[in-house]
Amino acid sequence: MAAANRNTIQRKLVMNVVQNSLHPTAEYVYKTIKTDYPDISLGTVYRNLSLLSNRGDILKIPLPGSADRFDRDISLHYHAVCSECGAIDDVHGLDLGDIDMDASQNTGYTISGHTLIFTGICPECQAKISEQSLMEE
Amino acid sequence: MAAANRNTIQRKLVMNVVQNSLHPTAEYVYKTIKTDYPDISLGTVYRNLSLLSNRGDILKIPLPGSADRFDRDISLHYHAVCSECGAIDDVHGLDLGDIDMDASQNTGYTISGHTLIFTGICPECQAKISEQSLMEE
DNA sequence: CTATTATTGATATGAATTATCAATATATGA
DNA sequence: TCATATATTGATAATTCATATCAATAATAG
Ligand SMILES: [Zn+2]
Ligand SMILES: [Zn+2]
Ligand SMILES: [Zn+2]
Ligand SMILES: [Zn+2]
């Protein structure tokens, strides 16, 4: 009885694209599916990405100021965003200890989690930039 | 000569409201100014908040999924957001060590900074919730 | 004072996401 | 197998937050 989720083809397609991509946006998932399945609606993609991330099958990476990314890797890790090209890469092996507990004691909040995003310049863009400054001399 | 910023009354008003508020949104700053100075434009508030935070006079707190907050406290500290009521409070005294350097070594990025937001339930909302569950018995 | 131009108010535009709703398709179970 | 209940869909409107545009205005240096 318990109002179960249904296994629609659209849901499977969304899941597949996320599983075969690195940190895609909803837009990317939509366009990718659309080549093989042109009838898919953007709203459906958003709805399924929400459902799948709420369910814990995928991870939602909210980025302030730009479109959310989604992640097939649901293990604990963080992300770095390139301010030049928008690339996003994993930051693994970062141990922050019990910052949630620390924050809880500090504020009186019941902390359920945290969002941590690093901002910087990716190796590729660093290379481009140092090329440019050589040119300008 | 050097194209200087001008000290407009609008800019001073925006600065004043931020200095006298706790983590206001652009909308809040706008409405507050509007009571005494009805001609102010929302665009002007956004423009000045950007200028002031770029200049380092105030701090911009980007929140994924909701409106940015601004902070008169420009010292290093973090924030906790209540998922129930939207309240935002300071998290002081959190030592994360050299996470930027760690992230840099991990990814090859040149890290310029990071955004860290805690999510949870504020003390007030915790109280409301435990009241409710008492009622429901 | 005068000239330069940074800034303003008004408004349009944009990006990302959610809401609405009738039509459709999936799962359950008779 | 078939009928039923309803979760989900596609299409589209609406929302939210923020930036872009541009002629008019006002702040500052000289
Ligand atoms: Zn880059
Ligand atoms: Zn990742
Ligand atoms: Zn609260
Ligand atoms: Zn603060």
C-alpha cells in the first residue's frame, strides 16, 4: 500500500545520465537525455533530480550564484569550483573533525549538516593565465 | 584623478542599515531605507551592497537557494542557517586549520577562499517543535 | 563655478527553479 | 488479465533573486 515511487523510464534516464557524468547540471542532464528521448520535459528532470537526491541515491551540490550540480558519488567529499571556467572538481581526504558538533555547541542549533565549497582557479586556467602574462611582456 | 568612488547619500544609507542589522538581505536593506527615503531604488541597493562588499567594508554571505545576506562583521567567522525559519546566526571560534592549502594540494587548484554554511534548527524552532510533539500525544 | 563622469531611478532582462494542472502510465490486486 | 487508484508526466506559467540598460542627476576635482 505505502504510496511507492514508480520506476518510470524518465527516472531511469535521469539516474543513468548522472551515473555517467561528473557533476552535471540539470540543464546538462536534460539536453543529454533529449538526444535519445526528445519528449522529456525539463520539469521532469528537475523533479527527478530532487527525488533522487532526497532519497539519497545521488548527491545535490548547491552552488551559490550558479546552477546546482549533481553527483553520482554520495560518499563524504567536498568540491572546488573554478572562478574562471566554472569547472568543478572533487576534494577528497579532507578531515574537518567534528565541526558540526562544534557549530552546534557554539550556536545552540541542532546541526544536520554543512555545505563547503572551495573557490579558486583550476590547473588548466592557471596555465592559460601564465601563458597570457608571458605574451603581454 | 584616479576614478574615485563618490560618497552618495544612498551609499551611506545602505552602509548604515548594514551596520545596524544582523545579516540583512538586500530586500531588507531596501525596505528599511525606503521608510525614510522613499525614492531609493532596489537596483541602487544591490549595486551598493556589491560595491561595499567588493571594497571589503562589509561581508557578503552567499546562501545557496536563498537570498544573499550581508554582514557588518568582516572578521573570519561562519554561519548557521535554520531550515525552519530562515534565521541565520554566527558561528565563531571554529578552527579549520589550513583547509584551503589542503584543498589546493588535493586538487591542484589555486584556492582563493571557501564558503561554509551550517544547516540545522535554531533553538527557538527546536522549542516550538518539542511543544508540538507534546500536543500531539 | 564648471566640466567630467560616477551614480541614480526606472525598467527590462536574465537565469535557475518551482508551481499548476489536465493527461498519462505504472503498480497493485481482484 | 483487467480495472482502479494515483504517482508522474509534459507543457507552461509563475517566482525569486539578481544584473543590465540608459537617460537624467549629482558628486567631486580643478
Ligand atoms: Zn578553470
Ligand atoms: Zn563530487
Ligand atoms: Zn528557526
Ligand atoms: Zn556573521
